[in-house]
Amino acid sequence: MKVLPVPGLSLFGRSSVGGLLRLILLLSIPLSTRADPLLDAIPAIGPIPMSLKGVVPPVVPGLLDGPSPVVVNREKAIALGKALFWDTNAGSDGMACASCHFHAGADRRTVNQVAPAGRGRDAGASFEPGVDGSPRGANYRLRKADYPFTEVREPLREAAHTGFLRESDDVTGSAGSFGGDFRAVELSAIQADNCDRYASDLFHVRGVGARAVTPRNAPTVINAAFNHRSFWDGRANNVFNGSSPWGPRDAQAAVWVKQADGSVAREALSLINSSLASQAVAPATDSTEMSCAGRTHADLGRKLLLRRPLERQRVHWKDSVLGPYANSKNGVLRPGLNTVYMTLVRQAFNPKYWSHGSRGPFGAPAPAGPDDTPLPYSQTEANFGMFFALALQLYQSTLISDDAPFDRSRRDAAGLPTDLTPSELRGLQHFRAAHCAMCHIGPTFTSAAIVTNAALAKTHPSAFGDAAFRVSTTNNVVDRGRNLAGNAFNDVGFAASGVVSQDGDRGLGGTDPYGHPLSYSVQYLHYLTANKAAVVDAPVSAVRACDFSLPIARNAASPNFMFAPADGIRPQPEPTTQCFNPTGAWLPTVTAAARELDNPSTRKMLALVDGAFKVPGLRNIELTGPYMHNGSMSSLDQVIEFYARGGNYEVAAKPFGLIFPQVDLQSDPQAREDLIAFLRTLTDERVRYRRAPFDHPEIAVPSGHVGDHLRMPAGNTLGAGLGVDRFEVLPAVGADGATQPLKSFVEYLDD
């Protein structure tokens, strides 16, 4: 999503952006009779964020409805999902999904949490020095002085003017698995898989192996059910295909379905609005996150199906979901549930996905040794990836944080919350004036919630703009706007903020395993040339040109970044009702588009997506640090300083007029304090105190190893050459929550 273009804006240099937009805003401020005179001095226009109360995640047709739904018992599926999410048996060596998402849905661990460079790093990636002067490396304990990883000499001024004190491409990620090569699962009692384990070439201390660390920061899973795509780079497709993250891009994806005659056949699955399921299938088989290399979802099914869920973890008798199944009784905590995973699967899912009695044509595990003849997989094991992913999606869809002070406040006639303090309300207005609300838009505070925002824009238009400044909010997955390198297509819900340099993590600019671009925008360029083979995501073909913030073509003389009649244009084929920009209801002809796409100097057919990442939601933001896709900032103060100076680097895809030096925030400490005060009104006390639905079973989370980043003794029972784990045990919490609140990430860091 981009702001409606201001006529003539491209005539001004970047240094004029802040002054020009502030002038526009100041001229638009209505007279007011508010009691706080400071409030009227803040040039806030455009979207007014709205409450999330009453808003539900997008519906998934065919999942729970229709003549033959995939899930036949939603409550059982949610119970299955919660058990799987928190169960450390799901990992090859004690990692659960929750091991990286246990703190307000995110990860606040501070030891062995650093990776060199981002996703796609080359073999020569190395760690930057920490506060002690030695490379941070494996098993490093993060300290307050390590942040921000890239430090500007004067934090409130542009880096181009003041220079850097330090630059770093290190990432605060999440410690995961030791990895190794998978051999077999254990069917009972033993938690760890049978794997050949050895020290990683990258994550070790003097040859002693440490757990690997992910190359990006773990985002919160709370409210993630609203996202159109998942992962920072959007690679978890909106369409779940039953077995991989790639949706329709994976031509081999299918699930086994029992037929009317009793036979089984592989059939394609296509569930829209299911990026959480697409995301869920990835970590369970990823050798950095949860698994030994080569383990399949069918292997995981074999390991878990006959086990009691959470067999080693105590479950509170008042757990909001698992309480009725818990072995615990009033006042007495016990591990596990009084059922097995197989039973929950059969209760939750349509029998056609698990009821085939024979082991049939579902394949078999690789032999674990020369004398091993593995038992073939069952239908239930073969479809376990689907069960796992959809159960997790349904559970995570209950993790909706909609009861923050911001949500509970009454609103005045203008839509502003009246029950906030003067400081918090001024902070909201600074949030709007600084253009934060242009990307962090709607009730989830992110443009990545495409379906939800598009629906609400029709019923709650003030949440998406006013007469002075309006954001195009439709079902379009592609928009066109102004970037530093030109007028270009961008994926809705993604932005390049300049937190890392142009040669850093490419994010949305990457490709899938089949060579297709992750970006919708890049595909859209090929759609305009009628290259159907290059369009692998259906929403790209449904984009309406008249909903672009900046038209691609007009039926009139136009600047050289738009197609005009002389170039060859045609009317858009889609209906033009309720267009955002009716004059933009034109496209280039196929010939004109193809000719321009081949032009190396094109200004009309650009897609700028390198270094763009999903816009995160801001709810519970005070609890979900470290911040940014690379976890390079530890506090909200550092984040505000980053945006006040207009980012770290001038990358090509940075949105022009949305991320730029903010003079008011630079010069006014009270404005920065007020802005942070507003952001804290987005914290739901149920999340802070782990009250239902945010309660959870007991879990032991790996939190570094014995020793430090300079010396780390071997001796792990998983392998003689591996470091000894330290665990932090989080006790089971029931629906009533805990007495101790969660703290911000920076409060867990050592000085």
C-alpha cells in the first residue's frame, strides 16, 4: 500500500520531502477545541488506527465448511494444534515451535542467538566483534551495548551526514537444532531422533558444536492469522497445498485421499487464506530450526502418533484448551494428556485423510542401516504434514490480541480514542504525522493483512485515510508508488526500510526452489506481457490497475514513468466500480509492455523489491523485541531513532515520502516519549500475564550452552562433540495467567 501521490512530488529532491509533506499536513489541520493545545500542533492526517475488537481472521473455504470439509471438529483440531505447538517431542533434539515463540509469541533469549549475515549468506559469512572485542560467535551472550548492531554516530541524524560508529550484518535470530543427518525416529520414550550429529562449520566454539541460529529474527505468532503471506520474505504462500510452504508453485504437492471404492489416490489441496499452514510445515523439517537434515513429515508422524501429547511437559489443569485432556488435577501438576496424537487426529480430521487401513503406496523411510527394512508409512503418517500444519493454523488463529487499552477506549466523533492519557494521544498523532500509519495500517497495524484491511476499508474508511490523505486499501496484492530509485511496483504489505545495506539479505527479492520470484510485483510485470508461465500466484492476475496509488497508464498525455496513448494502451479488463483512482483504469498493450520490459532504461516497468520485508504488526510491540527482520535493535527507543533519521541506508526500494528524516522526532524528546507511550497502549494485558488464550504448558527452552563464546566444553548426551545445553524451564500456566509479567527484551540483556 502506498499513499495517494501528491501532484508534483517527484519534482522535489529527497531533502525537501520532509518539509513539503509537513507543509501539506499543516495546511490540512482543522481547527479544534481540544483541551490539550499541544495536540492541535501535531500535523496528523490520514489513517486513524482502529480497534481489533470484533474482527476475525479471513475465512478458509473448505477447511471447516462445505460438503466434505478437511476438519470435522474444530475444537479437537485446536487442541491438537496447541499440543503440537508446545511439544518438544516435535523436534529432533528437544525443539518445539514454541521454543522460538514463547514470549508474547516471539523469542527473547539472549545466549547463542546470533547468526552472521542474513538469509542467503555466503559460505564466507563471519561474526562481527561484540562488546568484548572478540567475534560474537556461537554461544555468545548478548549485552545491551551490542545494540543497535549498526550504530550511527549521531542516532537522530542521517547516517549520510554523520557516518557510522559501527556497521554489522549480524542477526539476532533464534537458536534451534544441532542438525546432523537423520537416520530414524524413536517410537516411544526417547525424545531425540536417531541422527548422525557433528559440529557445524559455522556454529561451534573451537570445534565443539552449538545449536544453529536462524538467519532472521523470529516474529510474533500472535495475530499472525491475519497475514496474507508469512515469513519475513513472504515465502509461505497464501494457498496451502497440504505438504510444503510453496502453494501452487509446488507442482508435486498433494495429499492422500481415500476414494469411495476404498482405494487411495493423491489429490491436490488448495486452501486459500492459509499462509500460517504454509509456514508451519517448514520449521519441522528444517535442519536449523527443529530437525535433523532429511527428516520428513511422515517420519514426524511416525514418531508422534502413538505418543501422549506433551508426555514430558506438565499441563495446567486449568489450561484454556488442554485442561480437559490434562493428566493434572486441581493443585497437582502432571505431565502429558490423557490421549494420544492419533486419537486427536482422527477426531479432528475428515476420515478420508486417515482411514485407509493398509499401508499401501505411501512410501517408506530410508533404511537406518544395512540390515534395516523399514515399515512402510500409513496414510495417517503420509498426511501428517497436513494434519500438523492445519492444526497449528487453527490454534494460532485463536491467538488474537484485541483487548489492549487502545481497543477498550471510547472514540470521539473524529475516531480518536478518548480514554488514553494526553501523552498517549499525542503519541498517536505523532504516529500519524510521521506516516507510520501508512504502512502500519488497519486494526492489526500492518498492510500485510490484505483481506482484512480491504474488507474494513469499505465499512471503516477513516482507518485508511481521510479527505486529505488516503491509502489505497483493496484486494490488490501489488501497488505502484514512488521509491528512491524510481516509480515502481511493490508488493502490498512489504517495504524496504533501509535497515541493512543494498547487498544484504534480499528478502522479497529472493526466489523459490523452482526459480520463481517470491515477489508478486515481479510476476505482475510478466503478467502485463501475457507471459502466463511466469505468473505462479493467482492473485497477481486479479490486480486492478485503477486501484494503484500511482497509475501505470492513462488515456492522456502522461509523464515518462506512465504509458500514454502514443505508447499503446488498453482499458483494464476488470470492472471499474469503486476504483481508488478511476483515471488509472488503463494498462499498456501486451506489445507495449513487452517492448518496455526489454528496455534496460525503462522507467515504466520497474519492480523494486530487493531488501523489502513484511511489514510487522505492532500489537504488544513493547514485549516482542528484538526488532526488525534482523533483530538488530533492542529497544523501542532505538527503533524510533532509526525512523527519526530516515533509516540507515538509502536502498533503491525504500518508499519515497514514507521513510525519511522526521524533524519533529529528531528535535523533540517529548514527541519520542509520547510516541512510545502510544505504542505501549497496544499491549494486551492478557499477553503480558499469559492469560487465556495465551496460557501454555510447561516447556524447557534451550538457552545457550555451558561455557561462553570463547570456551565451551563438550559432553552433550546427543553427541560427544556437542556443547552441553542450558535450559530455561517455563512453568505451566493456566487460563488465569501468571503473577509475574513478561518484560521487554532489553530488560533481559546484561549490562
